[in-house]
Amino acid sequence: MLNHKTYGTGPNLVILHGLFGMLDNWSTLARRWAENYTVTLVDLRNHGRSFHSDEMNYALMAEDVAALLEEKSIDECYLMGHSMGGKVAMQTALTYPDLVKKLIVVDITPRQYRPGHNDVFAALEAFDPADISDRKEAARLMNEYMPNPGVQLFLLKNLARNPEGGYQWRMNLPAIKANYEKLTGAVGNFGDAYDGPTLFIRGGNSGYVQDDDVELINILFPQARVETVDGAGHWVHAERPEALFEIVTNFIGE
């Protein structure tokens, strides 16, 4: 079963993180929603503290989410995902529509994307975690490939101390890299549709959700609407948390 953390009581809100992320990325907002909802944060397969597997695609990851909901006796939930997690959320809604009361997708669409994480993989493979003495050394070694300190900090959250000395990656980096083409791929098949209320939230400064994508979104999600958060890039929840909190809360409450 997927590793997860639960806050609060009330109707169920389940949140899925993006590529190279983990459930802790959403903990601050989760605590706020937990005043009115049971919020479940999930580590997707090969991420965080969830199980490692050589196999990784959106059909399997949607199956993982459905199995978690069954294990937790959640018959229906508000399901939200960011980036890769948004694609998992979309696939879950398309495959198991009865489990999803409303769908919220943050800064991603159902389409295929061009590969764009070569610098991230290079930074993550710039050192052996077992050989470093601390996170500062790791950041220094990453710097040549990924000089952005914010992205460094995000990636280094995946470092965990190894009881036998040094560090280790929590995520299954080899499997993520081996399956990367599938993770940039599209979700859904011809004839698929999720007819429940759906909200796509995009960052105004992000290029992930284009106006041209709306046609495909509406084919797969006929009740979808798109809202833009001005001043936010791809990491809407980190860059404009207050705006995202308000938009999601209003949508769930409609």
C-alpha cells in the first residue's frame, strides 16, 4: 500500500504530489484544509516512503490510488494532483470515476509532454549519496547542473540518512529514469471521459497548460473549467499558496 499521512475529519480530500516530490510538499496546505476535511497526502510509487517497483505508468499508479482508497474505506473523495500527480489523478478519475466526487488538476494537462528534466537527472546523479557527509556537500555537487537553490532544496528533501553511514535516496531514481518516457506520456484513451466536476488550475507564468490544450481537456473532462493563478509558475502551491487554497476551497464547496 502507498505510504500516506492523514489530517483532520470530514469529507475526504486526497492529494497527489509531482515528479521527484513527496507528500510533505503539501503538508502546510493540508493542515489548513484539515479544519474542514479529512486530508490524505500520498507518496506515489517510487517516491517518498512508498514501495519501489521497476514498473511505473499511469494505469498502475491509478490502480495504486484506488487500492489505497479501498484500504482506507474511502468510497468517494475530492481528488487533487499536481504535475505527475495531476496525471495520476486524471487517470484515476477516468478509470475509477465512482471514486472521484470532484477532480482538481494543478498545472498539467492530459497530453504528452516533451522530455524536460535532463538537468534534474544530471544533478541527482552528480554524486553517490552514500559518499556525502552532509546536505551542503550534496548541494555543492548539484550546483553545476542545477544552480537554482529552490529546486536544489526541493530535490534534497529526497535524501535520507542511511543507518550504515552516509545518505540514500528515498525515491527509486533508476526506476523513475527508466520509465520517464511513460511519465511524460498522455493519459486516457479514445472514448474515455470523466463526467464529474473538474477544475484545472494553471500558473500564469507556467507553460504547462496552454489555451490550445482546452479542447483536449474538454473531450476527456466535459465539465472541466480552467482557472489561472497570476504570478505563479509550475509550483502554484509553493508560489501562491493562498490563491490556490482559496480557489480549491471554493470549488470543493460549490
